[in-house]
Amino acid sequence: MESRKVLKYKAAIELNSVLKIMSSLSLSNPSQLIVRNMDCFELDHLLMIGLPGDQLVSQLLDEGLGRVTALTRDFSDYRRLKPLVGNHNDRFFLTFAPVLEEPLSSPVDGVLIFLQKSKPLMDFWLEMIRFHVAANVPIYLVGENDEGIKSWKKRLKQSFSDVKSVDNARHCVLLEACGAMNKGAMNKPDQFTEKGAYKTFTVQAMDKALSISSLPGVFSHGRLDVGTEVLLETLNDLPSGNVLDFGCGAGVISAYISEQPEERHLTLVDCDAMALASSRKTMNDLGVENFQVLASDGLSEVTGQFDLIISNPPFHQGVKTHYEVTERFLSESHQKLKVGGELRIVANSFLKYPPIIEQTFGRCETLLSRNGFSIYRAFKKV
């Protein structure tokens, strides 16, 4: 018969296994694939780019990974990950920004990138990695099949001498690229910033052409999208005062409003570090003074009351429409508006927004419908 001490030890092992399983269940599919291939990440220093806001970092560090330096462009993920920084005794360093601007504190022996839908953004990040990381360091890329991960094996072969599939599970693929980059391996840049990655395009506001700047990964990068173009047609009758531009992207809407003669203070909000940098550059280049750019998860960081909340809201991901996100934004918008304040949004005409707006505001007007988009307006009465 086994001793009580042995039984307790076995029970502790079983409990630990159960806790690991429960932890894995809370991970995204790409993160679960990483855990499944934990032996690839028995490293001293891992650079993680675009990581999700789950418990993967904690699991990797608990399993013996030395330290992690991480970059995220998503403020909602940053909010979830930030508490983990203090839990790992200076082994987890997290940045919310478009790029890693400071040199790494110590050399890395592995890089893990989470696939982004924007190919220009991925190319931009790979160039950033080339600046910060030695040529012989393995680079792992993980992503879901419906995000286009399978095409990246061929794309990576254009730059790396050795590319292979490590694993395929959970509708995801893990790729490894290593060996000196084939193109420009000896021409490492002296510095790396986002400055050279901006694309500019013009938007006509009355008799002035406004120069708009956007970074890779920003919605409608380098061009004016149809929805915003339709919205701009209705911006000839707006309240003055405090304006909140939610999901500001490259700053097109605020730039357009800033050209109007009425006195306004503009607050540009987005969860994407690339968008925030783009909006800041757009507004600064135009010489706008009365504005601020704010990172926020929804309206989590927004304070004060507004006379106008205006948005081309990012409410759909792929083919899925997220009405819960819509309802939360509209409810919070109602709370952030002054009495008599206005909400104005543009949306795909097929989306059933009017009933949702009416539920919160009581009445919804359709100002314009054109090219598959509709402009909705509502006022806060009480």
C-alpha cells in the first residue's frame, strides 16, 4: 500500500496537470499550438510580436523560458497582459507601440510572431526584427488557417534560407524560418523607426486637400475607404465643443472636422498603436492644435462628456458581425454624451443598427444611404 506522502504527491501532480489543462483551454488556438510545441521555446530570451492577451506568456515562463520581450499593437491585449508583467520578477517586458524603438536589453535566441491579417504590416515587422535580431536566430510564425498562414511558407522562403512547417493543429500552422536572409542580409539598417513606412493620401475638405498618413495595418491603409467618404458628405452640420472620434484610424474624420470654422476639441480614440501613431502624425502635419490621441479598449480610458461622438466603427471581424460590441459601444456612448449631444456613425447598410440605436437613444435618423453604406444620427435627450 502506498504511503500517505506518496498519495499526496501523486494528487499534487494530478492537480497540476488539471490546472495546466484548464489553463490551455483559456488559450487562443495559436497559443495552444505553441504550448503543444513547448520544446521549441526552451530559450533564454524570446521576442514575441503581436501576442494575444491570454495566459501564454505565463505558461511559457512557468515552463522554464528565461525571459520574454513583447510588443503588442492592440491596447485591449495590452490591458490583459500588463498585470502579468509584475507577476514574473523582471522576466516579462511588454511594450504597446507600433515598433520596438529601443535596442533589446540582451540578445534574443528566438522570435515568435503572431500572424496579422495585413501583409504590409507583417513585412514591416519582419524588417523591424531584422534590425533587432541576429541573422541566425530562428523566427517562428503562428497563425490560423483562415487568416492565410498557409501562404506564408512560400512568402518566408523569399527572405530566409530555411523555412519549414513545425506543426499543424487547432486549425493553425506553426512555421519556422532560419538562416541568413537572402535579400539584403549584409545591409542591416542603422536604425529602425516607423517613419519610412507611412503612406500618404489626400482628402478634399471644402477647398483644401488634406494630407493623411497611415501605417501598415491601419484600416484602409493608404486610401480613403468608401464608408468614411460617404460619412464626410454629411459633416456640414455638426455641433461645436468636445468631439470624440471613436476608432479614429488614420485620423481622416478628425482632420476633416478640424477644417471647419467652429471651435472644437478633438479626442481621437483607437485600440491600435499603428492607428494612434498615424492619427497623431496626420493631425500634427496639418497643424491642428486642439486635439489629443488616446489609446482605449472601447471607451475604457475615455473621460469627460462630449457634444459629438462620431465613428466609422470597427464592429465586424471577417464575416462575423459582433452586435454585442456594437451594443456596448452605443450604451457607453450614450453615457459619454452631454444632454442634447449627438451620435453619428457610418455602417454597412445591411447591418441592422437602427433598432440597436433606437433601443439606447429612442430615435435613429438615417441621414444618407449610398454605395452600400448608411449614415445614422441620434441625440441624447435625457
